[in-house]
Amino acid sequence: MLSFDWPLVFILLPLPLLFYWLLPNQSGTEAALRVPQLDQWLAAGISTNGSTTAASIIKALLLIIIWGLLVSAAARPMWRGEPVPQPTSGRDLMLAVDISGSMKQKDMVLDNKAVNRLQAVKSVISKFVERRSGDRMGLILFGTNAYLHVPLTFDKQTLTTLLNEAQIGFAGEKTAIGDGIGMAVKRLKSSQSNSRVLILLTDGSNTAGSLTPEQATKLAKKVKLKVYSIGIGAEEMMVPGFFGSRRVNPSRDMDESALKKIAIATGGRYFRAANTQDLETIYDLLDELEPVKHEAKTVRPQKSLAYLPLSIALGLSFLIALANGTNNIRGRR
């Protein structure tokens, strides 16, 4: 359905006529300007007594049409489709993903190929985000610093794209778990949602930031932010050495105790993801969170059509300019 956001702009349509009627005409009492090559102009069909020719009538009509098109564009024409139901659970869900230097550890397997922890996280989270229906979702990335990468949105495709563009070390090499939680609190404390959820994914312990995990947990409790913490990283892997391969724990620096305390204190749960399969299982469990009933919303798709009258007006302006240029060339001849 076609509609105009600013229909009052159409009161400007008669403005050129008002100027034409109200402004005084120029009288011929002053000295006339000498016009060179008058004979050629007369041959081109221009009358000296001011009579209107067919060409000038057409030009006047084109100018009127151009003015009407410009006014129409200024009125903001919009095409609005039929209302489309927008599923909503009433939940605001924030993802906080660790992109510190330790996430480059290649102890995960994806499609029978060794990949680093962030690559595995991207693959699994992308599927998780795609399955979410009705949640507003946002993305926080943290390393030495924490920052909001994607604000709360229903646009799952954009969130997935920006997540996949994240690179290890962009936020620093260290791990600021407390600041990651604090950023989520800052963004969700003013939320009108009945359910606020943070999924915190990290492979280390808090080694940077202005907030400790304990301080951040207290803030999360105040705004009723439920935190589901996930510790990612293999529990053992074989490393080649001078005297042969040896078994090591690549996740020895992970502070599982702190992650458990954060989850329990806020009413969430702690999960351990030692491989990609564990991650997928965890996100399947998170998918089963009971949605909060919320009033259904509808979204009406809309598209601006202002470019159409503007394009037509530009084309007609070129025609007038071309006609004037042609007449000038003929006049010189």
C-alpha cells in the first residue's frame, strides 16, 4: 500500500503559481537590452512580443511536472506491505565471547580437522543463533578489553556475520571476564524484558579489566541477569617433543571454580566443553530454555519510494537542458 509520511508537504504544490500571480511584472519603461543575432532567434521560433509558442508551453508543463515530482519526493512516499507476525519470547539474550590470545589453541576438531577454539565457537554459535526464535540477541567480545560488537537485535543474520568476522587478539591478548559480564549488565539493566540471559564463553581466567568476576556477579544479580558460563578447551592433547609425544592439559589455566560460582550465584548453570560435540550439546540444552510468554508483535515491511519521483524529475531536467542547448546552437548558426 502506497502512503506518504509527510502529506502536508503537498500544500506547497501551488507555490509557483502564487509567485507568478503575486510578484509584479517587469514593465518595459527602462532601456531595452540589445540582443545580438535577433534574426537567428526569430528564425528559431522565439517571438519578440512575448507570445507563447508550443515549445514554451511544453517547457512550462515539464517544469510543473518536475515541481510536482519534487514535492512528492519531499512528502516521503513509502510502500508498506501487509503486517507480518514477529515471533517474540520476551527474552533478551546476550552472548559474551572470549577472543583473547589463548583462543588460538588448536585443540578442537571440526569436520575431522583440527581448528582453534574460536573457529569451533563460531561454527556452533552460528547454528545456535539461527535456531533462536523470538529472542533479541546481542554480542559482546572481550580480551584485555570488552566491547559491544552487536547491540540487541532480532537480525540474526547480521549478528552471525559480525561474529564470523571477529578475530583473535582484536580486543587484546589477556582475558577480562569481569568486564565482559559488566558490559552485559550495562546493556541489559534498562531492558524491559522479563528475562535477561548472558551466555559467557571463555577458555581462561580473569587476568585483566577493571571488574573482578565477583564484583561483576554482584552487579548481574542486582539486575536479575542469569549467566550461563561455558568453559571451552580440551582436557588433554598430545604434544610432540624431543623424546617423543607427551600428554598435556591445554586448559590448565581455566578458572572453572570462578565460572561455576558466577553461574550458580545468578541462577544459571556452568557447562564444560572439551570438544565441538560438547559445545553442540550445551547449545541444544540452552535451546530448551522455557520462553517467557509475551504479547505478539507484528512488523509491516516498508520501502522508501522517494527515488522514483526524484529520478523522473532528474530525467526531465536533462531533457529541458538538452532542448535549451539545442536552441542556443541553432541561434548561433
